[in-house]
Amino acid sequence: MATRGTRSEKVKRIFQQFDANRDGGLNRDEMAALVVAVNPRVKFSDEQINAILDEVFRTYGEFIDGEKGLTYDGLLRTYDDGAGDVDRDFDALGLELNFDENKGSSVVCEASSSSIVDERVMESQKKQRTAAWAVSPHHGIVFDDTWKLVDDLEILVKRLKTKQAKDGKFKNDNFDAYSDAGWSRELGPSAELSEKRIYWEESGPDYAVFVKELGALRSRADGARSREEAFDGHMAIGRVLYEHQLFKEALISFKRSCELQPTDVRPHFRAGNCLYVLGKYKEAKEEFLLALESAEAGGNQWGYLLPQIYVNLGIALEGEGMVLSACEYYREAAILCPTHFRALKLLGSALFGVGEYRAAVKALEEAIFMKPDYADAHCDLASALHAMGEDERAIEVFQKAIDLKPGHVDALYNLGGLYMDLGRFQRASEMYTRVLAVWPNHWRAQLNKAVSLLGAGETDEAKKALKEALKMTNRVELHDAIYHLKQLQKKKVKTNGAKGEGAFVVVEPSKFKTVGEKTASRQDLGNTLQIRAFQRITRLSRCEVDLLKKEMSETDVPLSYSGGGGPQKSIRKPNLEDILRRLLNFLKPETFQGAVKAINEKILSVLDETGSGRVDLGMFYAVLAPICNGPPDKRKRIAFDALLWRPVNEGGSQIRKVDAVQYIKLLRAIYVPSHGVSEMLELHGETDTSTVSFNEFLVMFDDPDWGFGIMSTLLKLETGDRNRHGRHVCSVCHYPIIGSRFKEAKSHFSLCNQCYSEGKVPSSFKQDEYKFKEYGSEAEAMKDKCMCFTLQSYKAS
């Protein structure tokens, strides 16, 4: 082992060798030459070199002398911190010490005794833990025998690849067109997961032979002279397998490494990476949490790895659909490493995913500032801008993403949607055509292309596009779209060229009258349709309301005190997301993400008006109860129980009237915003100390003017909004009527739920007022018709 004096002399010789301009510093070009020279077995890409240099210049910023670069003291500090092996690098460069100039300096001692070997091994292990700029497999290999394992394994992999390529079983898929997840690896970007995904054929005899020979290599690693050497061998085997995308086999090696050194961060981190790629997100999250626990317990030696652990933990959580929780870890990564552009991009994308658009724009703009050619960040920024209504700027940013990556499917598809929203149908169809050029079986792009062509008046082309979409999928949306197209064609012929859906007028609400008590008013139906759409997005209509009661009884929520001083059972949004995951455990991760976004936008934004990130859990349960699944009486009872569960009412059988009023106000602000806020709050104020029983609460809840009286209309939609009415189509939109049918009493035309709620009537039927009767099904309509015939027959007789 080299002494301190010898080490410093060796570092000085290395420094002098690469300080080409003799200015006393290693600039980026000189540092890059050093990295390449001391890693002769590795072929670095430009991206890898830049990542390495970024890490060095950031970590050792205090030793950077302006444009000169890293000073000698800085290079010495990198070696002192374990960012490389001085002896190994010195030997790799073929340098020699000049002992004439360094009299008194110690010679390098040969490691001859076991105690010295052990000491050197432990020092090497320590160095490798913080190898912040050695990206290659060279970075973690300590023992010479491990190199032999790696060489033998490379031969086995090459042999397998050759055999499978010969048999036509080896597949490469180019993922260049899709958004990059921003995956962080142990030591920055590398070629570990290139944009070409490899698919190995695992069922053939060639693969079985490979696994058997791999087992022999693992046995050699297990038979090493020390536990440290066995760990080194299994980690190296795992890294090589991971690079060749043999993830299942790599996972076995990393798991074995975890057994050998349970407190080492790296095997847990890499096992988590394998599990994520294999689609095992929950297990990946658990491994990353173990890595995080080890890193935090290990002090500064793992500090460089913490941002990557946070990022990958966030990505694993997103894989489970837990986007709010992922945001927390992306924030931590960005705080620890402010130049981590991937962490900022992922944070921005996740914030966009939960509907927090302004915060998303800020994070994405910071990511782009650090990496101007980041196409995926441009794509998500444009989507966030579109969501905020900044459409012209969004178009520019989408176009920038496409300029950077011409085949970017997400950017092309989303730009097509933006053009559709703006009514620029021809441009939209062009975008969808470009999507299909990259991804030919993208049925949604094919369907949207048909709709945009229809909007552009190219009906024949639209029909062709729909037929193509029908070949890709047999979903009911396509059949409805084709039927709609046929109806428009018929309408066009009848009206001598009247264009599409323009042949209607919007009537003011006062001219819309209802016939019968069961017919919903136009405004109530409009609000209820929005609630029903919310139920569909969140799937809360499939969530049993009893589960809310179960959560209240089983969840222990500590009390907290707000600015007003009153105790609350408040909870942070990421923790609330855990509760929602239990309530909606039947949802797939991507569907759950959509549910969380809708709940965050519609409910949490109102409950967390101050933006503190905390929510009153009792009030949240109470707001959720009316739209969950279950009998209406039970929904109301559990809403009352949720208010009773809050600390201010806990232990009694009545709730404070001010809390009941506040609840109704919030309920209406969330679900019935067009009706305005109840005046009860202004009448009673917060000084009212009276209480209300459950029966009194029901009277307040059911009040049609100031309560949640539209619940009866909601129940009707829940049971009947999938009912079809034979061949009846809406006289305005010409789609088949699904749900309730609203028939006009005088002119006998029919409207669907949506057109009725929007006050649309055919322009050919102009009347002073319109009287509508609602039919939930054709059976009701037939019954009404028979009653009319009976009455007419009775009058005639």
C-alpha cells in the first residue's frame, strides 16, 4: 500500500501528465483525456464523459480555478475521497516516480502479508464506495480474480447472442420515439440501458446452457478467499448481466450480493433497478427504501448516491401509480443536487400528472435551462402550458420537442390534440399521420385522425381512417363513431349540404320547461353529469362507502393544530394518497394516477385552499361519501359520521352546526359550483355554538336550494346512464342516445343528456318555449305512449 507521500507524488505525476497547457489546472478536455486513459478497457460515449465531468466539477467546485479547471489539490482530494485507485491509475498510465527529485519519499511496499492484503482490500472497498466519476464496470472491481469472472462471462454472453441471432430469436426494439423516464443509474448516465431494448429468448436450449454455465461462474465467486471478494464477484457478474439486459439473471447476482453485505447500498440499488425493469414496482420500491436506509445510516460516504436513490424511488412509486408520493422524492433529489435536470424533469412531469400545472411549468423550465436539448422536458412543458390555456406558446414548445426528436410520439400526438382543441383540424390530422408513421398500430391516433378529418370536412377520408382504426381494435367507441358518421351523412343530404353539427341553437334556461316531477332541470342535470364524469374518472362509484367507515376506525391520525388553533386530524397529501390506494385497490396503476389527478384538482384544491399540502381527513371522507357506492341513506350517514369523527365533534352524537354548514358549503363548492355558495354561512357565522342531530343534518343535506338536493338526479344517472334507446338519436349531435332521453312535447324531437344540459335544440324547431319529458328507458317511453293511446281512446268513446 502506498504511503501518503508516495500517493501525493503519484497524483502530481498524473496531474503533470495531463496538464497539457501547463496552466496549473485540468480543464474539461484535459480531465476527459485522464478519465479515458485510466480506463483503457472502457469505451466511453460523449454523454458518459460529460456526466462524469459534471459530477467532478460540481462535487469539487472549491478546487476549480476558473477556466483553468481542477487544481492539483482538487485531484488529490478526489483520490483521498476514494474516487479512484492511485496505484492502479499510475500503473495503467505507465508512469514512474523520479526518486532523484524526491529523496526521502517512501517506496511502494509489496503486499506480502495477509494483514497488509486485508488492509489494502478494505481501503479499496472504501475507495470504490464513492467512485463518483468512474462509470464503467471498472469502478467497482477490486480483485484481480473478479476481472477473470467478467472476461469469462462476456464470452458466455457473446456466445449466447451469436446463437440466438443465428436462430432469429434475438430482438432489438428502438425506443427512440418514446419519452425517456429519466432513469438514474448508480453513477450517472451510462450505456447500461441504451435506447435499444433487447429481448432474449429464454425458453430454448441455448439459454438453458448459458444459465448452467453462469451458475458455474457464480460458484467460483462464492468460492472466493474472503466475503469481500465474493461480494465483488457477484456485483461484477450482476453489472455485466444488467448491461446486456439479462435482468432476471442480474437480479439473482445482486440479491446474492445483498446477502453477503446487507448494509451496502449498491446491491440494493441495483436490485431495485432490475425489479423496476421487470415490472415489479412494489419490490423495486422496497429495495430502493433499503438502499436509502443504508445510505442515510452510512453518512457522507454514500452522499453522492442519495439523489439517484430518491429519483429511482420516485420512478418506482410512479410505476405503482403513487404520483403524489413520487413528487416528494423528486423534490428531495432536486434539493440535494440542484443541477439534477432529470429530477427536475420528473418532478415537473409528476406535478403535471396530478394537475398542479404552474408548479410543473416552473420545474420543467428549470430542467430545460440546465439541458436545452431535453426533448421530453419540452414535450411535458408544452402539455402543462396547454392545460393552463397558453396554447400558442404550447405549440412553439411542442414544435421544439419535435425539432429535437422528429419521431417523438408523445409530442406529435399531444400537438395533434392541441390543434383539435383549437379547431385546426387539418394540422391535427397531419400530426396524427406522423404518429402513425412511427407507431402504425396506434389506434387512438387513427381514431383521432378520423375525427380531425371529419372536422376538416373530408368525410370520405374520415371513413377510411375509421375503417383502419377498426382493424386495430374492436372497441365500442369506434362503432359509435362510425354510426355517428353515417347519421351526419344522412343529415347532410336532407339539409342540402348543411354542415355537420352547426344546425342548432342554444336556448336560454328560462325557455326550458319540464313536464312531470321526474324530469330533471337543465342546470341540475348539467352539474350531475359533471359529478358522474368525475365518478367515472376516479372510479369512486365502485368504492363501497363502508370502506370509508373502516378507514376511520382503523387509521390512527395524530392531531395537528392549524393557524386558527383548533385541533384537526389533518394529513399530508402523499399520506392521503396511501389511503386512496387502499380504497381504490382494484385500479391499475395508470388508472389510479388519473383518479388521483382528478381528486387533487376537484377536491383537494378546495380543501387545501391555503396550499399547505395538508388536508382535513374527516372533511375529506365526508365530501367523498355522497359519491361512493352504496344506498343513499348509508352515504349520508357515513358523511355525518365522518364529521362526527373530527376532533371538534368526537365522542358525541351531534355535530356543531357551523361544521355542518361548512361541510355543505364545501360540498357545493366542489360539486355544484354553478349554483353558488350557500348563504347559511353568512347567516350563522362561526360564532354559532349550536349542534345538529343526524335528522337535522339530513334536512340540511337534502335541501334542493342550499344543500345537495341533486343527489336524487345523481342516483338516477348511476343506475341508468348506460341505457340505450333503440334507434333513437339526438336531434342535435346525432349520436345514439345513451342514458336519459329528453323528448320535446310539441315538436317531438329528442335530445341526449349532454345536449339537453347545454340547452341545444335543432335550429329547424324555433319555439317561444320548449317542454321536455325525461325517459330513463324505452320501456318508460312505451308505457307513456300506451297511456296516451288509452286516454285518446277513452275521449273518443
